[in-house]
Amino acid sequence: MKPFRIRLTLIIMLLLAVLGLAAAFTMAHIYKSSHEQTLEDNMLREIRLLETTFDFQAVGTEGQPANSILDYYTQQAQQIGKLTDSRVTFIELDGTVIGDSETDPRGMNNHSTREEIVAAKQDGVGSAIRYSSTLKENMLYVAAPVNKGDTFNGYIRLSMSLTAVEDGVRSAWTIMGISLLVLFIVAALVSYYVAASLTRPLEHITRVANRISRLDYGARVKLERQDEIGELGKAIDNMADSLEMQLKVIRDNEDLLQSVLANMTGGMVMVDDGGKIALVNRFAEEMLSINSRRMIGRPYHELKQHYELSRLLGEGLRRKERIHDEQTLYNPEPRLIEIDGVPMFEDDDAYRGMLFLIQDVSNIRRLERMRSEFVANVSHELKTPIAAVKGFAETLLSGGVNDEQTARSFLQIIYDESERLNRLIGDILELSKIESKRSPLEFSPIHLQSFFETIREMLNSSAAKKKITMEMNVPEELFMEADEDRLRQIFVNLISNAINYTQDGGMVKLAVHETMSERGEERIVFDVTDTGMGIPRKDLPRIFERFYRVDKARSRSSGGTGLGLSIVKHLVELHHGIVTVESEVHIGSTFTVNLPLLQGDEYDL
């Protein structure tokens, strides 16, 4: 803005200079004209005075005037010239000079054509300014006709040097020049101050506008002025307020959109009409193992590691219509994804590209398979005891068994199978309630030593039949918070399984101790160890699945339903805990349950 301030100062000074010079020229012209006019009026008055007081002598009418007359008028002109400080000339009507205060009239030319004489003849008064070659200076000539009858009929002309006038004009120019110089200096200072007062707020407004253009919407002008510049500053402040408010709304919406995109449980990929990737959310990054910063703005076919997906994106862009498909990604493990492509159109039906929604349906499909397998397993498990009951009942009803001992054996089998069927249905209903969380847990303090003593009493008879030794190492002072019925269900299942799958004469051991989590929370660890047949390593990952049995024949003979460990896993998770297993074939197994000492909303395991 400083060059503009300098330009404005120069413009103001130039205007003042033009006005000053114009005024100076006008004043000089008026001064000169006024002095010349005053001088002319004085000379005319002197001529009229001479016309009245001068003693004219007859000149004669024929030929040249006599020398005496010439001498007389010359002598008188010289005397008058000394008195008036001017040149006096007596001129006859025909232009003949008969007397002059400066020059001998005998050598002077006829003056009938002189400008002042011609004007005097026409208007009664004549004047002229011209350079005198005799005196080498500018002269003012004033002539007027004088008629004294027979004595004198001609013109009296006075001339006076304009040196005084010109000296006065030069002095005036000197004074005006000095005055103009002082005026210019003062004007320069005043102009710079005025220009600065105008440009300084404009410079401030420009700086604020530049800050706003660089997205600094907190910048404000804050001018306390009531003029147009102040109004401009207020307008820019109002504009900045509006922009800041709109930007805040835009940023809030953008943050909300980014948060939604980042936390979506599905992937989102947007491809513009030019085939370039415009948006990739975090879930899609993880699913496709790509970097959004590198991929945005790149062609979609650079997804070379996912050829089928890239082909589907290209098909959607080409067709410009909704598409749906399922594909398997290997990244590195196989993952089944569901892809929905939606075309994007503006209000004016302008095509913007395609939006692809990617959903990982691996778990859904796995759950569907598990549900199908569960239904199949339930059907199979129910069919076996029902078929046995039906078969033996039909045999008894047909009267084919007359032996009372055989009939009693058949009835015992029917009773055992019905009991097994009852347990199976009970376990299925129990598992369903646990999974649907229809039965909320009721937590209360539990003295663990007393708690496990009741379990020992419940299972003592089963262990005694197989001569299995039961050991329970539970600290006497240990309490924890849990749902007592559900906790009993967990350990009855685990300990009874350990008894069922341990050979006669074996041992089942329960050990309980306290520990601390990584976050410093108190937890209780329960280890149920047996010396049974063990679990093969390949079966360990599936041991908690519903109806999964390592040894199906042994499970059925022991009366198991295949749902016990699944129920245990769900109940442990409802207590915010985890259950794990370690096992070696022919050596034994150890099931470990890790539960919090006190129940809360979240626990770090």
C-alpha cells in the first residue's frame, strides 16, 4: 500500500502545483495588466493636463514646420519629460513629429501608422506596448488627439518604460515562487498525512482480507470510524463473522461425516466419473490393506491385488446402475465380502461416479452355517433317543417280550433315553436363554471355600464310583462377586466333565488363587485339572462349540449332551471373564477360568 500512498501524495501535490501555478499566472497577469492600465490612465491624465495647461504655438500649415517651432516643442517636451519621468512627443495630424524629449524630431519618421496614433485617430485614445530599439526596452505608448484651433491640431504622445512594471512582476514572481515552494512543502506534508490517513486503514483492511483469504477467519478489522472506510471495515468484519460461522458449521459437519465414515462397520469406496478413487474410509483401508492417502486420486484399477473387486468397480462405472455381488478376498485369510454399488447423480442428472459399500459378511455366513449345523445337530441328537424310545416301546406294545427281566431292561433303556432327552432339551433351552440374555445375572458376595464344598458334596458320589480322588485348594479367606447359581453351573460342568473323562483311580484337582491384571485389577484364577484321556491338539480350537465332541461314543455313554462347555463359555463371558484349555493326550487337561474379583462394566483381561 505504500506505493499507493506515495502516488496519492504525488497526485495531490500535482493538483496543488497546477492550481498554484494557475493562480500565480493569473495573479501575475492581473498585476501586470493592472499596473499597465494604471500607468496608461495616469499618462492619459497627464496628456489631458498638458492639453489644458501647455502653451501651444502655431505650427503652420504648409511644408515642414520651422526650425524654431521644432526647437520650441522639443525643448518643452524635454522639460515636461523630466517632470513626468516619461518621453513626450508632439505629433501633427499628418504624423509629422514636431517635438520629442528623447530624439531630434528632424530625424524621426512619420508616426501616422503607429499603432497608438491609429487607435487615437479612431477611438480618441490609443495605446500600445512595443520594444523600443532606441531605448532597448519595452515601452508603453499612450496618445490622444489635441485640437487648439489654429494653434495646434495633432497628438500628444507619452511613453514610459515598463521596466518598473516588469521588475514588479519579477519581484511578485519571486515572492510567489517562494510562497509556492513553502506551500508545496506544507502541501507535501499535509498530502502525505491525508494520504496516510486514507491508506493506513486501507492497508490494515487489506492485511485482514489477506489473512481471511489464507483461511484465518478469526482476523478482524475493528476500525472505530464513522466514514465510508469504517463502513467497509464493518462489512469485512461481518463477512468474516459469517464465513467463520459457516466454516464452523462445515467443519462440524465434516468432522461428523469423517467420524461416521471412520466408525462405520462397513467399507466405503467412492470412485468419480473419471475412474479415480475419491474416498476410502478406514474400514475399507483395513479390509483391502490399502493406504487411503496414496490411493485417493489414483485410478481404481491400481487395486491390482484385488482383481475381481477392481473388475466389479469398473463394471459399475460402465453400467451406471446399481450392482450387487459377493466376493472372497484373500488378505491373507479368506474373507467373504458383500458389495453394493450405487450410482451418484446431481440434481441436474449429471453423473458423478459410483459409491461402493463393502460389508464383511464372513461372520454372518459363518453364523448361518452354525445355525444350520446347530439345527442339524439338534435334530440328530433328538432323533437318537426318540428312535430308541419308540423302538423299545413298540416292541413292548407288540407283546414280543414275555420275559419280565427283558421287559424291565427295555423299560430302563426307555427311561434312560427319556432322561437323556430331557437333559438335552433342558441344555438347549438353557443355552438359548444365556445367549439371548433373557436371564440377567444377580451378583452377590460368595465365600469360595464354602461354595466349592457344596460342589464337592454334589459330585462325591460320581467320583467315588470311579475311585477318583478330588482335591480342592481354595484359600479360606477368599471372597468374590458373582451370580452363585451360574457360577455353580460353570464349575459343576467343568468338574463333572473332568470326572467323566478321567479313568478309574485318577485324580481331579481344583486350584484357586488371586492375580492382578495389566491395569492393576484384582482377579481370581480357577484351574480344573484332570488325569484323563486328554484332548488332541486339533480339537482344542473347537472344544467350546455346541455339540462338538472329541469322542462321540464316549460322550453318549457318559450321558453328555455336547452343550456343557458351550454353556460354560457363555456364562464365563457374562461374568466378564475368559476360559481357556490346555491338554495333552493320555496325560490330562486343565481348564482355566479367569474372573474379576468385583464385577463392573469393563475389565481388562
